[in-house]
Amino acid sequence: MTMTEAKPMTDARQHLIVALDYATPEPALRLVETLGESVLYYKIGKELFTAAGPDVVRQMVAKGKKVFLDLKFHDIPNTVAGAVQSAAALGVSLLTVHALGGSKMLRAAAEAARQSQSKPTVLAVTVLTSMDEVGMNELGIAGSVEDEVLRLAGLAISAGCGGIVTSAKEAPKVRQSYGRSFAVVTPGIRPAGTAVGDQARVVTPADAIRAGVSHMVVGRPITAAADPVQAARAILEEIAGAL
């Protein structure tokens, strides 16, 4: 299957989110221009949002891109609801909250999104992909990573969230337990042959699709590539081949 076939390309683009992990908006916006129509979704996280503020989100939305605002809100329910309302007003498509904020906070976030005009999907972060069982035990959380992901996923789905964030390694069990009516977004995606970096639980794009992931976040394999366009296309080809 080649990138000249329009349908696989279009389908694949719905599954890829490029992480704009930059300290200033200029290189982020240059990358968006470089990648052009190859990429539809972009993640804006704490580093870029803290440096550039909501204007960078507005610029992305104005370019017709879908923004995944990954700020991982975790506070009292009213505060998180207000933050979700503000994010929705910016026109973001996806946003994150921490599942460890509890059911009241998760419900407040989901309701705020539903009541907004843009209705972004609220994603509950389960266990960070940099975390392993040793790290969980340091926090007083017993059991396996998979057990904790399943517990928090169930909490989030019951509270009305539109999806979760987890490693693709836990995605099959999440799908088996709770079905396919919600998004599963996965960081820690590394194409075969690339460096793992600071992620403890990583898989390839094809593995992620086969595991039931709906959206995968890819950063350095594209943003640090000598040819970002070719790197993105290679990942899209891998996704398309697994669909």
C-alpha cells in the first residue's frame, strides 16, 4: 500500500497526532507549515502553552488543524470545569484531565465539555507512560500498571469522559473490558529502530492500531527528523497498513 492511494492516507491521518514539544511558537508553526496536509492533529502541551499561551492554539485552529490540548487538568471540580470551558472556547478538539482527580472532577469536566459549543473530547490520563510499577509503588499504589489503568479507565468512562490516555500495551485489555465506544489515545509511540527516550512503555504505530488505539501521539521521531515530512509519511504508511 502506497501513499499515493488517497483513502488509506486519509484514514491514517485520523489516527496520528504530532506533538509540538517546543519552548517557543515559531518552530512549532514552521513545522505545521512544513507538514502541510499530511497531518491533521497536533498536541500542544505544558511547555509550549506556558511559553506561548492561548494564541498558539488559536493560530492552529485558524489553520484548520485539530488541537489536542494536553495540560492534564487536576484540581477541584469547579476549577477544572472552568478550565475545560476556557479550552473549549479556544476550539480545541481534545483535552486532558487526570483520572486521579476522582469521579466528581471527571464528571465536572465531561459536563463542561458537553455544555460548550465546540464539545471537545475529554480524555482522562490513567498512568503516565513514563511510569512503571516501581514508580507506582513509590506513590503507594499497589498492583500492576495494567490493573491501575483498568481501574482508572472504568472510573473515567463511568464519569462520562470521551476517552482515556494510556500505553498501547494496556489498550487491548481496556477494549476487552469496556468496549470501543470511546477514544484511546497513546503516547510513547516509537517507529521501529528509533530511540525510546524517557518512555517506559512504548510500541510501534502498527502495534498501537492492532491494540485498539484510536489516536497515537508521536513527537521526536517526526519533530527531530532530518526530513519531518518523510518521517510522518512513513508512520502514516505503517498506520495504514495496520488498519
